[in-house]
Amino acid sequence: MPNTDLESIAQRLDRIEQLLTHRPGPGPIVDPGPEDTVRSGAHASAVHLPSLPHRGDPPPSDIARLSRQEVQDQLHQVNAEVVRLQSLGKMLNERLGQLKEG
Amino acid sequence: MSASPSILLVGFQDQDNLGLRYLMSAVRQAGFGAAIATYQSNPAPLVARVLRERPEVVGFSLIFQYMAPDFGRVIRALRDAGVTAHITMGGHYPSFDYAEVLRRIPEVDSIVRFEGELTLIELMRKIAAGDDWRTVQGLAYHDEDRCAANPLRPSVKDLDSLPWPDREDVDYSVQDLPTASMLGSRGCPWDCSFCSIRPFYEAQEGPLRRLRRPEEVVAEMVALYRERGVPVFLFQDDDFLGGGKRARDWACAIADGLVVEGLAGKVAFKVSCRSDEIHEDCMQRMIAGGLTHVYMGVENGDPQGLLNMSKRIKPEQHLRAGKILKGLGLSFDFGFMLLDPYSTFGMVRNNIDFLEEFVGDGWSVASFCRMLPYAGTPVKAKLESEGRLLGTPFEPDYRFLDPKLDLFYDWMLETFHTRNFTSRGLCHVLKSLLFEARLRLPERSGCTDFERSYAKHLTAVANGLAVYTLRAAIDHIEETPLQDLQRDRGFLRQLALHEQEEESRLMREVADFYWSVRQRPRDRVEEVPDVGGFDKSWTLAESLAS
């Protein structure tokens, strides 16, 4: 009896461990680029639309362990992406405004 | 052209070098042979040509002060090769600093000071007749162990009395976008502290700005369009709209003349002016005639900085001008000096904030430099009187009042040099891109609204990155003691690397976009080659093709 219980517990622990350590298969690392804002359907210009940042690094697991220089470097990278995204946002908002005006 | 020209004019050929071409047409009209050679640092081709053609006079056009030593080397090579022709030199720098040039380049026989057409003709006549050329008005020369300068001659009263600049040897047909320079006037009425234009024309005691007749300007443009196939014109006037309503009426008369000639929509032109000269009604009339681009001398975005520069303008006027031009859909560029000899940290900060407000949207490219004390400028005289003028006569320098600003400037120059000052840098490429994207020539501009919008986005990113980097640097430098800054440059080095990395990434996107618009072969997308600092061509396409 005790053995059965132990096996059962061991199996449950294995399943939990599997769940906890499960890594999903390859999926989208970054969001896809926005659609062509000029017109729907294929348009040569669509290839020019920027994709969202490719710097898909996750946040540091332990900022406390980064050196001052490493933190500064991360900050520069984040700020550069902010600049890019803000500009992209403005461009899309301008286009949205044009579309709303008809 | 004469097989054996009497004078060989040597200079850069950027944007046609109208200074040289006006000289060439003037001496040719006076009956002398003349030809133009493009200046090169390698003296061999010039030496060979001079030995082959044996001109009586070789005339150098020195535009850039810092190039004087290089010119000296080439001139020395001519003499070493046995050239005995009379060697003369002209241009802004030698006009002001003639004694220094004669002393440092003793192989030069004479210097034609200030406006050169009449002085050069008289020099040619004296030499042809075997008379003493040292009596020519407006000339400087060696007189035994000293430098002598004759009294200056009055400036040319009627610019239309001069023949049109000689463009015979320019092959516009090979240019991707045939572009010619034009001059509708000479001089500027303003007295900005960093500029030598007013002192240059004031020296001859004539009017501060002389205008050609609008019909003459239009006739020259019509001829270039119909006979040479040139649709794009770059007016090199010091200040196209300088002089109040009279100047605006004159500018509009040129635009109206182009409409009357049936060139509206077929030609496009660019002018340079101050931001307080931008009036919407005038701009609209000029657009009707083909105005496509405006270069504005903005120079500073801080009230005290503008006061120090004697600009007689407020930052709000710059912003207002930008708003008008953007509203009209006009492409524009601007000059900007982030630092000047009297800068403080607060002024630099204000300038960075101004850049963000002015062109943070990416309508125009934010490039920046510091003020340089060129020969003939009031600021050079002021620094000299304060005992702050350093460097050499050819390469003048100064220290800022706060030594930490020197550290900031040195870092800034190193970090942004490629971006701001080279033909492979982001600024040059983006300026070309924006110019072409907004070019008001239906037959030539194939950009869609989306592509214009995307070019603006790329520029906004370039501007935003620069503003971020400059702010991060100025914050760090201001809050860190000088001794610490001198000991540890880690942060600044890292910031510079980051900026350059982002620029490289952006440059790849810009080049890719540019060529996809142009539908050029993809294998040319990879890299923008370095074509040197003095591109004859000014569009990216030409740079890449060369």
C-alpha cells in the first residue's frame, strides 16, 4: 500500500515537474509588422514597413547582479527602441487620422 | 575653348562652383582663353595638364580655409615641376587673410581679393601686355620681404553686366537628376557674428546685397532647361529673401516669370534664407513657380545663443517658419550650431530641446556642429581681442568657457562625425532622401504618400536617437566632476558605441528603403560607399553611381 501511494505521489510529482519545465515549441518571438497602411491587399511598399524590434531579450532575471555598465547599456537599448516605437506610433496615428478623414 | 588657355582655373566643382564659372566667362568675354580643372589633392594630373597646356596664369579658388595647406602642397608641386606661370588665388579666405596665405605659400604670386571678375581681367591684360601687374587694384602680392595689398576696387554695380557663368564643360545629361546652381544676387544685409559674407562685400563699399533683374535670372534658367535639359536649380544666393518686401517681390517675380515661360511643374528650385523671412503668401507664390526646398540659417535655438550670434531673431520665429513650411509640404534643411564660444550647459540643453521640438517629427534632419571662428568674421575678432583664439590661421580653434563643455564637444565630434559630416553618414543620405521624396516634379518623383511618410519616420528615429544620446551625455558630464570624467570615460565610450550601432542599423533600413523606391538592383543595397567629402553629385544615387 505504502508503495502504491509512493508511486502515485512520484508520478504526480513527475507530471508537475514536466508541466513546470515544459517549454513550448518555436513560436513568434516578436510581433509581426503592421499591415500596409496605405491600402489593403498586396502593395510593393508593404515590405518597407518596419517590423517591431528584434531585440527580443527577456528582462534580466536579476538586475541586482548587473554591473552599472550593463544596466546603462540595457537602458540605452530600451530607450532606442522607445524612440523607434514612438516614431512608428506617430506614423500610424497620422495614417489613421487620414483614414478617418476619408 | 582655346587649345592653349591663357588661364587655368582650379577649384572644387561642387554644385557647379559658380565663383569659378563667373570668372571663366568674364575672362573669356574679355578675349582670353580659359578652362577649369577640378582640384585634387594629388597634384600629378594638374602638373601634367599645366605642363601640357602651358597657361600664362593658373588661378586657384580656395573656398575652405582648412584646405589652404593642401593647396600649398599642390602649388609647390607645380613649381617643383618647373611651372613658371603666374599663380594667383582667390576666394573668401585669401581675400581676408592674404598676408598669411602669401607668407605660408610663397609660391603664390598674387591674390585676387574679394569680388574677382574685374581684377582678374585686368591682371590678365597686364600679363599679356608685359606690364607691371603689381599696380592692379584689388591685388595682394609679395613685395620683397613683406606683403603688399593695393586698394580695393568698387564692387560690380550691375550684376547683369557680367556674362552668365560659363557651363560649357558641365555635362548635365549624365546626372541622374540634372541639377544646376544659380546665382540671383550677391551679398546679405545681416551681420551675424559667425559669418564673413557681409564683411566680404562690405569691404568694397558697395550695397550689401545686389540683385540681378528677375527676367535675366529666368532667362538663364529657361536656357538651362530647354538647351541643357536641367529641371532642378539650386540658388546659391547668400540670403535669397534678405531685404524685406523688396526682396520678397523680387523672389516672387522670378517665380512668376517661370510660370509665364510655361515651366511651372517642369522645374524645381531651392533657395536659402533666414527663418524670419518665411512668409506664407510669398512661399505660395514661389511654390507656384517651382520652389521645392528651403535651406534656413537657424543656427541656434536658445535666446541667449541667438543674441550672442547677433542673429536678431527668437527661437519662436524658427518654430513658426518650420510650421509654415511643413504646412505647405515644403522640404527644408537648416544649419545649426549646438555650441558657440559662449555656450553654457543650460544653452546646450535648450538647443537639444529645440531640435526635438523643431524636427522631432522627422520633417527635416537634425545635424549640428559648433561655431568656427572663420577669417573675416566678427566672432574671430572678438575671440582674438579676448585672447581666446587658438589653433593656426588655417585651422582656428578656441576653448569653451567651461572646460567640461570642451570634453562634451570632443566626445560629440567623435561620436557624430560620420553621421553629421560625411557623405556616407545618415544626415547626408536622409537629406537626399527627403529632398527627392518631396521633390515637386511630377515626372521625376515617384514617391507615394506612404513612402514620404516612411522617410519622415526614418528621419524621426535618426533625430530622436541623436537627441537621446546628446541628452544622456550632457547629463552625465554636467553631474560628474571634471577629474572623474578625465579618469573614466567608460560611460561616454559606451554611449558613443551605442549611437553608432543604432546608426548602422538605421542606415541599413534607409539604404534598403531608398533602393527599393528607386527599384535598383538589390545587390547594391548593402553599403553606401564613401565618396569623399566633396561630392560633385549631391543626390545619393549619384554618390552611389560614382
